[in-house]
Amino acid sequence: MAETSTQTRARRTVRLTAGRLHQNRWMLMAAIVAVLAVHFFGVTSGRFTAAIILLLVLFALVAPRTQASRRLAEVAARTERSPLDRLSGEKLAAAVADPLIIFDRDGAVVHANEAAVAAFGVVRPDLPLLLKFRAPEMQALIEGVLGGQSGSLSVEYVERVPFERVYRVAASAVGRGTGLYVLAFKDQSEARRIDRMRADFIANASHELRTPLASIAGFVETLRGPARNDPNAREQFLQIMQNQTGRMARLIDDLLSLSRLEMKAYVKPGVKVDLRQTIEAVIASLSPLATETGVTIEREFEEGEFEVHGDRDELFQVFQNLLENGCKYGQSGGRVIVSMHRSTEAGEPEIEVTVRDFGPGIPAEHIPRVTERFYRVDVETSRAQKGTGLGLSIVKHILSRHNGRLSIKSEIGKGSAFTVHLPAR
């Protein structure tokens, strides 16, 4: 090991010496030339010899600087030819996906990218920004950055036309001494919608759980007090408590199911599923409910195989929810038709499964929202049918995971049709 260390130090010394010699090569060459001139030309005058040596030393000092200057000039030339020098502010703004507006020290628009035009309409050059954005917070932001406030300023701005969008707007100067400023808009609408949906979900889930818990607590208190020795009241209250605990259990099961689906929303299932066999299994499992509600389940299946890539248990849950809803909420029509056929209406081959009932139907204003969590067209009817308000939301999540969709058609007094669209294998 000592020998290896010695060799390493020796190599390091050689490299260092070579580097120093290369660095001082011009001084060495000047000295060598001076010695050779004295030796071969027989220059004996000390004054003349000193002049020669001085000239050579000056050359040795100037030559490296000349080469260094040449290298710096070459680097500068390459820098001037850099693509960044040919990149204009307009091209940079066009490359930004978010709305971007550049304006001058007078508050007039210099340039707006396509995203800004799409979001706010025509934003022509020389348009005063204070006339375009009249909201107080935007006025204060623009005046603040023009007034020389340091750093990047930002506010929250709501654009209400043609529909409500929430932006986080940042204003700052462009470089130093350019006299230009920029407004950058970051769309926060989706994040705000998700936050609101999450808050609504927590509030609704708490409400749905609190109602049966309050009912159970009230009956327990009654059974311990006034109805302690009343067998009839005790039996009635215990039955209600059992129904309420069953409702809470169904709600918790649906919440867990929805949570599992959201956690694996982007994991596409890949097992082949026979839809005909799956739907027949669903119809068989719901036969007791159909008999109880007085509903006849009819089939209208095309001939041939109906296979899709998916998760059989999840697809079973989809058709179970839809057929169960048809039996419960469409029982006044006396029948539910389950149809299945192939279609190419969307441009790609797909399989359509429709569950149609002949009940009271759904008002048109409710149809876009029936797949929202806890949304009910008729709260009392839903609770009477032991619904949790999560069934169609679960259906929507499962179909999204299967690259499918749900379409709904309904007419008051004539029933509703829920159609599942799945890509054909």
C-alpha cells in the first residue's frame, strides 16, 4: 500500500510539473532564444543583450493574453449565435400554456398569448389593462407593480363570464430596465372544485351517519326510561334500531367501495368478462327483490358473444346497482327491461347495456347531477328504499376505470333508461 501511495504522489507531481511548464512555456521559450542569440551571434554588449531579452519577455507576456482574448472572442461569438438570442418574448409567451399578458409602464397591453385570448376574449395591443380588468383586486395588482412594489405580487381573481373560473394572478417586472411587466394567470378552478366537493362529501357523510345514530341513541334512551317495561314498544324500537344499523352498515360499505375505486382509478383492468353471463347472474341475485316489488325483469339480448376487458366483480356491482334501482324506483311500471347490443355510434365498436324502467321518471334538471355523491332526486323516497345516495357515483367510477361511460335518458311519467357503454373487445 505504501508503494501504491508513493506512485500516486509521483504521478501527481509529474502532472503538476507538466502543467506549470505548459503555463510558463512562453517565458521559457523567450529565455532559451535569448541564450541561443548570445551564444551563436556572439552578442557581447550587455545593453544590447538586455534589450533583446526585454523584447522576448514582453512577447512572452503578451502572446498568452492575445490567445486568451481570441478564445474569449470566440466564446462571445458562439454566445451571440445562441438560439436564445433569436428567441423573442412573443415566442416565449406562445409556449406558455397558461394565460400570459405583457404590458408596458403605462399599463397598456404589449402582447397577449393565445391562452389569454381564449380565456378573456380580445386583448388587443395598446389596450389599457385597467379598462380590461375592472375587479378591485386586479386594479390594485396592476397599480402596485407599475408603482414599483418589489417582488412578485399575486392576487386571486374570479372570471365569471362565460362561466366561473378562479385564477391565481401574479404580476412582476420583466428583467431590469426593460419597462415591461407581465401578468401570469394560473387556473385554480379544478382544484377549487375538488376542494369544495371534498368538503361537501365530508359534510354529507357526517349527516348521513349522524341521522341513524341520533335515532338509535333516542330509542336506547326511551328503552331505558319510559318503555323499559313495555314489550310492544321494545320490540318496535328494536326493529327500528336494527334498520338504522343496517342503513349505516350499507353506507359504510359504499363509502369503502368508493374509496377503493378512487385509489385505483387509473389501474385499467385486463381480464376478459362475459357480460351475458354476468348480467344473468345479477338478474338471478335480484329475483327475490323483483318478486317483492312486483316487478318483472325482461331480457332483450342480441345473439353472439359479449366480452369486454374488465373486473367481473366491479361490473357485477354496476349492473346490480342499476337493476336494483330499476326495481325499487320503477316498481310502479311493473317491469324492467335489460337490453344488450353492439353499437358503433361513437365511432368505435362498443357494447351497450340498457336498464329501462317504466316508473315516474327523473326531471330533466336532476339528470346531470344524479351521479354525484349523496345526490337524491327525492330524499324521502330514497331513504324509504334504503338507498345511500352513492350507488350511481360508484357506477360512474367503475365505468371510468373500465374506459366506459353512463348515459341517462328519462321522461316524466314514462320511466328512465340507464345505458352502460363499454368498449368492445
